[in-house]
Amino acid sequence: MSTPSALTPRALGLGGVLGALMCLSNLYVGLKTGLGFPAALIACVVGVGTWRALLRLAPSVFGPTLSLSETSIMQSVASSAGYSTGGTIINASVGYLLLAGHHPPFWALLLWTLFSSALGVFIALPLQRPFLHQEPLPFPSGLAAASLARSFHAGDAAGQRSARALGWGATGAGLLALLRDGLAWLPATLALPGAVLGVPLASLTFALDLTLLPLGTGAIVGLRIATSLLLGAGLCFGVLAPVLHTQGLLPTLGYTGILEWSLWPGAALATSASLTQLALQPGLVRRALAALRPAPEAREPTEPHDVPRGVFLAGVGLLAVAVAAVGRAAFDVPFALGLLGVALSFALAAVACRATGETDVTPYGTLGHVAQLVFGGLLPGQALPNTMAASLTGNIASASADLLTDVKAGTLLGVRPRHTFLAQLGGSVLGSLLIVPVFYLLVPDGSALSEERFPAPSGYFVAAMARALASGLGHLDAAARGGVLGGVVLGVGLVLLERWSPARLQRWLPSPIGLGLAFVLPASFSVSLFLGALAAALLARARPATAESLTVPLASGLIAGESLVGLAAVLLTSA
């Protein structure tokens, strides 16, 4: 007996609507914080919670309840649109704007985003067999999304509490954003009294944020990352910045003035730590690259529910040529090197998928830096092509890992991999068509990249590395060169210390990525992120069952409510 298709109009429609909202929300959050989230889990929480609310409002219109397979398709479309198209925009496009002083052509960025995200979906197809069948990896977000979908469908008390928490979080955060950004009845921040070495805390970006978005972000990223952000903010803005200012090495204060120096140690810290972590995991890289060699089982006839091999070859071939053509026409990347970038992305996507399957962390930023190093050698002195190379690898890696996560969840909920593939492909098209024009509206020029509007820390990292590879470090002043050296030493040292220290000590070591991000985020953001993570940790310690059913839905509601209302306010103000 054949399994009915899960690609129903209502599953695709709801997934498209939620994907559009998640796309805008993740763009807003990425520009604000530079952080990403487990898209599959959040898409499932928001999607099922929204459908339950619609059913309660108008059961005759929206009933019956979505089946488990429809829920999986809805989640796949939403997570693909909301997650796999964001890396190019948040990282490379901001980096391009910072380096060139203007945006790339609209058509070029649109096609680059669309082709690279779709290519990531196709590239993940041959990785399903080694990572989901031959050596089944857990893909924790996929497992959690499937478990959460079953809980919601069971109609138990935990599912009902989760839906209510999602609604209350979105409503409260959206109302606060309306009062603050839409009606201007509340300020964005409240300055803190006090000074460090005679420098007012307000000049060092320490303030009380009247925003709930970083609280939700902190609850999701966890206490270790959030504590690392707090430590990094204290080190950068509370110690180094006032010391350098009193010595005359940092003449301008405020977020923009400090950032001219702090992005260099921050980028050096995060990049050196990421590359060191990758170098210390040769087994991860070896196992990932081994998956690219077809095993005897892979030469067996394709199962009926799989995507045909011919479709994979045709899709990869056409999209690789299309990406290389856009790179040559718009970004001065030689056509042959564009094809080489696709081949490199194929290998690095395998590394990203294995890392995601084992740890639930997709290192697309790290792999983008690897691509920057490779293209820095192939295209010396050319910062803009180097920036776009990082975006190609990052976008392909995130799209590939997202597909395997959703296939994992879909398989557990009875969805054919072919249907998940089609849902992911549709989501990548939707996300690309939406995210690029909205990005141009949100960030019309470089003046929008500011403490008050969009700090965009990950874009600064990409731009700093591209500039360093193109020009060397000789153009930096003494304070910036010292910051780069200190960042490299601290980043490598923390990774090595974590690798060789006893297990009981590892949990207390700060995350070097979190420390690096703190150097390019306003200190007020890091403080609020920590408070959100601390609240979630205390709830988990006091009431574990309540935390399990409430933390992710409530945090998702805070993020979605504030980002969407805040984004609408920014767009209306720009208009």
C-alpha cells in the first residue's frame, strides 16, 4: 500500500507563510546579533503552535489537524526559507557593503543567493545514505523536532502549555517593539550610571536594553555561550577600551569608535579558534570526505522514494555553471575558480553535515573562513571576490545540513526523502526571493550598520578577514595589530586548553566564538543575552519538566514577535 503524499496544499501554504516570517525574523536577528538557531526545531514549534491557534479560532476553516507527515513538510519549507538563505546576506553582503561602500547589483545578489542555497539542497542528496543510513547520525534538532511534533499531536498538557507560551511570548515582545520602535513611546536603551577609568559607561556601550529579543536568544543559545559573551563584553568594553582610550590609542569612543579597533581582535579570536577546532578534528574531516566516495551500496538501484541520480547530476551541473557565471559577471571571480569554489563547497558541505549530525552545530562560518583562505591564495589582493567565496561555501553548507536535519525528522514522521527534498527546494526559492529585497530595504547603505540599528557582527568578521588577506596587517595601527595577535593567541589557546583539560574543567571554559562575537556587539546586547540564558538555566534547575516544555516555545515567541514587529517598524520608517 502506497504512502499518501505529505505535499498537501495546506502543508506547503502554511510552511510558505511561516518560512517567509522566519526568513525575515532570522535576517533581523542575524543583523542584530550574528547568531543563528536550530531552524528545524523552531520551525516545528512556531508552525504547530500557529496551527493550533488557527484551529481554535476557526476550526471549520482550518481543520482537521495537520497530520504528522504534513507537519514535517510544513517544517521543512519553513526552515529552508528561514535558515538556509540567510548566510549569504548576513555575512557576505554586509562584508561586501563594508568593503565596497555600496551594495552589489540587486540581480546578482538575488541569483547568487538562490543558486547557492538550491545547490546546497542538491549537494546534500548523496550524503543522505552515509549519514542517515550507513552510519546513522543523531541530528539532534531533527530528533527533537520529530519528538515535539508527536507531543503536540498527542494533545497532552505539555503541548498545550508550549502553544500558550509561544503566543504569550510573541504578543508581549511584539507589543514592546511596537511601543519602542513603532510609536517611539519608549527609548531603545537606558544609560547606566558610573564610569571606568573616568570613561562613562554609556560611552562604552553599557546600557539597559528595553528589548526582549536578546533574552529569547540567550535562552536558546545556552548559558556557556551567553556567559562567554558577557566575559568578552567585560574584557573589551569594560577593560581594554577604557585603557586604550586613556593611553591615547583609541581616540573615539561610542560603539562605532570602539568597533574600529575591536573588530580586529574579535575577528582574529573567532577565526583562529574556528580553524583550530577544525584542525584538531581530522577524524571528522576524514569521515566526512569518505562519504563522498560511493560505497558498494550506493551503486545499487535507487529506491523509489529517493531522488533519481539523474536529477541530482543535472541539478548540480546546471547550478554550478549558473553560480560560476554570476560570480564572473558580477563579482570578478574567474569562471574556472567559480567552479573550483563549487567543488570545494561540496567537500566542506560534507564536513558541515557530519558536524551537524554529531553535535547539532553547523560550522558554516568556520568553513566560510576556510574558503576565504583558499581564495586569498588564488586571488591575492582582491577582497571582494574573497568575500563572495566565503558566502558561497557558507550558504551551501547551511542548506545541506538543514536538508539532512529535516530528512531525519521527516523519516521519523513517515515522510519520503523525495518529498522533503522538494519542500526544501521550494523553501530556498521562497527565502531567496524575499530576503534579498528586504535586506536592501533594511540596509540601504552603510549608515544602517550601527549600534542603534544593526551591528551585523558576522559581516564585520568576513570583511576584516578579506581586508587582511588582501592588504596584509601592515596597514593597521599598533593597537589593532596588538589586538590581532592577542585574539589569535587567546583563540588558539582556549581551543587547545579545552581539548587537553580534564572533563570537569571543560564545562567552565568560555567559548572562544562567544568571546569573539562580544567584541563586535554592543555590551548591552551581551548583558541581555546573558540574563536570558541565566533565567532559562535557573528554570531548568528548579523545574526541569516545565523548562523542557516552555523554554524553546517562549524564547521562539520572544524572538519572532519582536523581530517581526521591529522589522515592520524599520521598513515603515525607511519608507
